[in-house]
Amino acid sequence: MSVLTEKRIVLGVTGSIASYKAADLASKLTQLGAEVDVVLTAAAAQFITPLTFQSVTGRRAYVDADLWGNEGHVLHVRLGKEANLILVAPATANTLAKLAQGRADNLLTLAALTGTAPWVLAPAMDGDMYASPATQANLAQLAERGAHILGPQSGHLASGMTGVGRMVEPAEITAQVRYLLTRGGALAGRRVLVTAGGTQEAIDPVRAITNRSSGKQGYALAQAALDAGAEVTLVSGPTALAAPTGTNLRLVRSAEEMLAEVLEQAKDADALLMAAAVADFRPKASAAQKIKRAGGTPQIELVANPDILAAVTKTRSRKLKAIIGFAAESQDLLQNAQKKLKAKQVDMIVANDISASDAGFEVDTNQVVLVSKQGVQELPSMGKDEVARVVVERLGKFFY
Ligand code: C5P
């Protein structure tokens, strides 16, 4: 099962040079498991052929001629009614105007008017066309009626000019569609708090003590929880990663900052997934100025950081149904995980052996053992996103 399996998307492609990017978009959505029915307008078919889309979606792509073919009188109704989402990317000023007015003079606008699926529109046009009062009024009206308008972005335009009018990139449109189509999942309405990444403990204004955590497992957990329909707050230490679309991201640096943010967010959370690699120690004092080599080798005194999980369990609200801790171990994995489950009073420990080359910090795979009162579940080595999906599935069981 992929995240968009059984989701039907009508992808309307209209006449813009950005239509070549729609092929990439159709491919990305298909790779997430969606069934993508592409409908090209006559102008789009001047830029790109139905065959291109059929090749990436594995499904028929439609043009206006199909409206008058064998399936003619019902094709638009079937396409519109069966769709979970009507996505128009790129959306030209002309098609936006038609959609705003409810005109139905081609297969795409006919299909859009049938059914009740939400509309996602990604405008692409020349900057002046976008700025024109007519286009702005059409977009405002469409947004007021509940359409999701993505972009346009500013940058290089086909005219050679720079301005606002570029279609939002396919990856970003895909992420938005992924978010919108997963709101009804098993964790819908649940607030899931995820922590990720390592913390940085300042030595002076430029130096810090940190660890090799990439944040990948925590960010994958945030995505998996979003995919299950949850509202996700991600408290993250510094990482190179982009937060999944739809995340409420709270960036922190030190363990103390993370503690304050987690305690605040936990008041309202239904679950906590504590995947962050929190530094156990910090310099007792951070120097106000950069420490100079001329001053000789500094002695850095360390003090213990607060245990964030312990602080949360101490003030745990009744709403917080599941607290899941993570344990990176280099020996006696199972015994240590079981000890931690009790000592930290959490509902589950996700333990991994960081001495293995395909598990733990920096790599994309992980091999974990899930330890809870219910027992021990050993998972094979798998991608971090796959691990995240299994953990989130287990999380769902805490709500029954
Ligand atoms: O004891 P250990 O650090 O191995 O436990 C790991 C678990 O505890 C992780 O879930 C980690 O996020 C959490 N932790 C914490 N506060 C700390 C250190 C670790 O909440 N100061």
C-alpha cells in the first residue's frame, strides 16, 4: 500500500510551457500510488502529447476529442465524480477564468464542475497576466469557494522576464496533494508531537557540542504521522532536512530549548514520539565571546542536561495516550531497551543497534526492535520511512 493508493486524481493540464512539468507531477503522484487521470486542454495538447502522460501514469490520458467519442456523454461525469481531487497544473489565466465563472466548454472544465472533489489550482502565466485585476478577482473568488491555490512563484518566466508567474515545482504540488488527500486517515484529529535531530550545546558563540544524528528517522516519523491523518508538531534540532508539508515546525538548538518547547506542546498532544538525540551533557557555561587560541587550551566543564522524557512523563496529561522513546544502543540492545521502557515509564521503546552499518545515525536504513509491555517486535532492516510507517501503525493501537 502506498500513501495515495486508491486515491483518484483528475490532473488537468492547460496550455502553458509549464505543461512539460506536469508530466513530472503526474509521475510523482503515480509513484505515490494515486490513479491519475490526465485531461489535456486543446492548448495543452499543442505543448505536450497524451502519450507522454499515459507513459508515466499507465492510464489513458484524455483530450477534448474523447468528449465526443464512445464514452462521450458520461466521460466527464465519471471523471469528475470518481475523483478525490481535481488538480489543475499548470492552470492558465483562461482556465482560471472559466473555473471561476463555471463555464464548461471542454472536457476539463466539464469534469471539474461535476462531483464534489476539492480543487487544487497551480497557476502559471506571464507576470502581467497574473497581476491583472481580472485574474486576481478570479483567483480570489475561487479561493473563497474553497479552492486551494498553490503559487505562482516568482522567478524566470518564459517571456525571458523575471516576475511572479512560475508554476510551483511538481515536488511541492505533490507534497500539498499528499497532505490534502490523507486528512481522513486513522489518526485524523489526533495531535502527534515528534522530536527529531540532535541538539547543539553551545561552548561559545561559534562552537557547540553535538552528535551525528541526521534527524532522518524523526522527520520520517513526522511524515508517516501526517500520512495517517494526524496533526503533527515537529520539534527539531538543527538539521539539513526540510519539514514535511503540513508540519507545524518548531526549531530549537539546545536540550533546554527542546525541553521547554516539548513541555509546552505536550500539553495538547495525544502522542509523543521522542526520536531526538538529545545531548546528555552541556558546557556548564557558554563563553560570551569566541574562545581564542591564544588563551591556551580551554577546560570545558560539563553538566547534565534535563531528561526531556522524564519531564513529560512527570507532568503527563490524560490526553497523552502514547509516549514512545527511542534508544540508540551499541550493545545488549534488547536488555537495555527493556530497562529503558521501565525506567523512562514510556509505552514503547524503539531500539536500534548503532554498531550495525545499516542502522542508526546518518544512513537511510534502520534496523529496530519495538519493545513494549505487549512484547517485542523485531523488524528487519528497512528504510527509515518504512520503520516510521510501522511505528505509526503501532501508535494507532494506543487509541483504541
Ligand atoms: O537514555 P537514552 O538517552 O538512551 O534514552 C533515549 C531516549 O530518551 C530518546 O527517546 C531520547 O529522545 C530521550 N532523551 C530525553 N532527554 C535526554 C536524553 C534522551 O528525552 N536528555
